[in-house]
Amino acid sequence: MSDVKTCPLCGAKLARSRKIDAQAKVRRNYMLAAWAASFIGCDITAYAEEVMAVDMAMAEKRPVFKKLVSDIAGRVGEGEIQAAMQNMLARAKDELLAHI
């Protein structure tokens, strides 16, 4: 058995970490939607709702990445999208941890 399963404190830390990861992912997706909307020229809130819906509904890997590639193809390369996703996730986690 792993220590995480047997240690109540470790389990609480793991649960907290997973909660922060989930919240950071949602925050990152909103930041990505705002960023991508600037290339598309659409409403940020409406596009963010689309991005969130794709992330929740799609069972495939990396649905947000695939949506962004599809929506802003020709304007931004895949490498730039991947970098933006990584940077915005790190920023989202930093923002969340700063408020704890």
C-alpha cells in the first residue's frame, strides 16, 4: 500500500492538490479562450464557454488543444499554442496558490 492511501494527512494533501489542479485547469482554459479570441475576433465570454464545454464533453486527450488548433490554424502554430497552454497553466496555479 502506498503512503498516500494510509496517511490521512497525505490523503488530504493529495485531495487539495487535485482540487488546485482542477481549478487551475479551468482558469487556464479561460485565459486560453481570451487569448485565442483575440486571433479569431469573437466574444471572449462566448468563446470561453465553448472551450469549457469541449473540455468537459470530449473524452479524447487534449480536447482544448485540438479545438484551439482547429479554430486558430494559420494564425498561430501548434508549438505556440502548446507553450501558451503550459505558461497559462503555470500562471493559473501561481494565482491560485497566492490566494491560499
